[in-house]
Amino acid sequence: MSRKLLLCTSLVIVLVCMLGFSTEVQQAKAQVTFYIRADGSIDPPTAPISTFDSLTYTFTGNIFNPIVIERDNITIDGSGHILQGPGPGPYYAMNLTERYNVTVKKTIIENFGMGIYVVDSSKITILQNIVRNNAATGVYIYRSSNCNVIDNKLINDGRGLGVYLFSGYNTISGNLVKDNSERGMYLNARSNLYYGNNFINNTVHVLYTTIYSEDFWDNGVEGNYWDNYTGHDLDSDGIGDSSHRIDVNNRDFHPLMGMFSGFQATQEHRIETVSNSTLSDFKFNSTALSYNVTGAHATAGFCRVKIPAALMNITYRVFVNSTEILPPPEPLPCSTSTHNYLYFTYNHSTQEVIIIPEFSSLIIISLFMIVSILVITIHKVTKRSTQHFEKTTIHTKCLTNAGKCACALFQDQTK
């Protein structure tokens, strides 16, 4: 190769590299940050976020910029839209630093360095979000308390950190922590509560950075589902008979034998299940609860259902594909005045489960007595009305006859 050709080739390579660097710089400059300011305004006002009361901020479209929250006592509602980052880097999707009473819900957060970034804050609620494919961690909580991470999907974060928690006195419940390549949760914490979480296909489900961390891994009745739990359920209640060891100071004393899921039956009441089936199509029509269960054909399925007593506080009848389970399942011993727990089994395929209340014999007798009293009362009132009507009719006839007699007498006297 001639010196002249070599020089030209080198020059082209340098120009291409410079062009690529220039493009990256332009992209970095174009990465504008959106703000919800302390006064309630949205900056810039062209951001696809709307509010009518400066309390609830709703996404009106997908967003490709990080967001900084500077206002307290608000709700950020992604409304199912995507908050998508530019790729691996130091960027966070949503920054909540020194914030109080902020809820982030129903947002799909992906392709950032970190998803939801919470520092020096309290009473933060992270609810029903999908946080996936972020380079470092999905949810980062540092020096913050009284926070709730509830019913989120924390999936496939690059370094495998579904949750990075260096804080105390928080609740992590009902989350799917799945397919994280290093760790599902990376913790240096004390006095946090974890229950109803599903840990699936993480290289390491939970890793503590210090042996001095001590948390609570069940709520006294139910713990979490671990796909590597090897215990048994000989008493058939959906809870493992032996504890699940996390580290030297942390154990789940009530590990779940199936995946945890929840369903908002009404605005006030939530039904929760533990099952080895795939559950779908939950419905509650003010009287009956129904849903579908699916599993490998001819395998054994089970379901543990937690029903609020205020919603259905009575004995229950359970039907699977229109066939009643007999004898009817009795509430489990862990049931309380506020919640009843049922456990029942079935054979897999795709089945419809229907749970309805059944009146007890005592209630039937009470209702019969009430109806009887009403019938007797109505009969008495009707009889009195009939007698009154008859007396009134006789009195009217008498007056009419008296009138006729008086008229006849008057005619005789005038003749």
C-alpha cells in the first residue's frame, strides 16, 4: 500500500470517528430533562404530561426524557405509557430526591441506567409499574423510609438489580422480580417488610451486603414465592411447612407454594391468591367471585384465596367448571374477623372457578322467622282494613236509607 493511500485511509477513519463522536454529543445535548416544579408547573410545558389540579400528573403519550419531581403530595400516573431512556448510561428515568408523599403508578420504564431513583425521601409509593431492561437497577431506594413498592414487575435489569434498597421501615409486596442476571434484590437494610413477592429465574434472588441486616420476610401468615424453594406442604394450606433461608439473619417462615397474585374486587376490597396455576379473567359481581385457572393438562392444581370478610363473610360454595367441590372448603385456621382463607384443589386444563356465599342453616331459620312475622303482620293489617271497609259500607247504607226516609216524610207533609 502506498504512503498516499495509507494517509487517505487514516484520514477517513479519523473523520468517521469524529462524526460518530459529534453525533453522540448532539444526542446527549438533545436529552432534555422534564420537570414537575415545586409550584406545580410542568417544565417544559410542551412535555406530554397534563394536570388539572396540580395533584395528579398524567402522561398523555410516551416520553423519551428523564423526569425530575420537585413537588410533594402528588401522583404521577403513566396511564400505561412508556418512559424510555437513550440506553445504558448514568441516566435515571424518574428522580425523587427529598420528596414526601409521591405516588408513581402504571408506567412502563425501560432502557435507562436506573429506573425509579428515590433518595432522602419518605412515604413514596411505587405502584403497578413495569420496570425492565435498565442497565443498573429498576428501583433504587436510599436513606428513605415509609415507602411502599407494590404490585410492580421488575424484570431483566442489566446488572440484575430489580430492587436496590439501602433503607429501613419500608414495605415491598406483591412484586414480580424476574430474569435479573445478577441479583433480584441487593440490600443493606433493617426492619423492612417483604411478602407476596414472586422471585423467578434470578441468578441470585436476594443478596445482603452486610451480615448486620435484618428484615421481615413474611407478614406472619404469608411470605414470598421462591422458585428454588424445595420444601413441602403436607398440611395442604398453600404455605411451605419449612422456612426458606435467605442468609444467616433472614428467613421466610411462611414461603408460598405457588405464585402470589391480587385482584381489586371493589375500590375498597382486594382479593389475593396463591396458586400453581396461571390465573386470569378475575370478576366480582357483588355476589360471586370467578376466574380462570390454567395448567398442564391432567396435572394437580391448587388455589389459596384470601377473601375480605366485608366482601363475602359467610360460608362458601366453590365450583370448578360448574361442578361443586364437596365437601365445601372450610376457612383455614389462619382466617380472622377481617379475612377468610380458602384452600381447594382441582385437575388442570383451563377451568373456571366460581366462589359464592352459602347461607347457613341459622341464617335460613332467621330469615324464615322474619318472613313469617311479615306475613302475619300483613295479614292482620289486611283483615283490619277489610273490617273497617265493611263497617264504613254499612254506615253509608244506613245514612242513605235515612236520607230516603227523610225525603219521603217531607213529601207526605207537603201534600
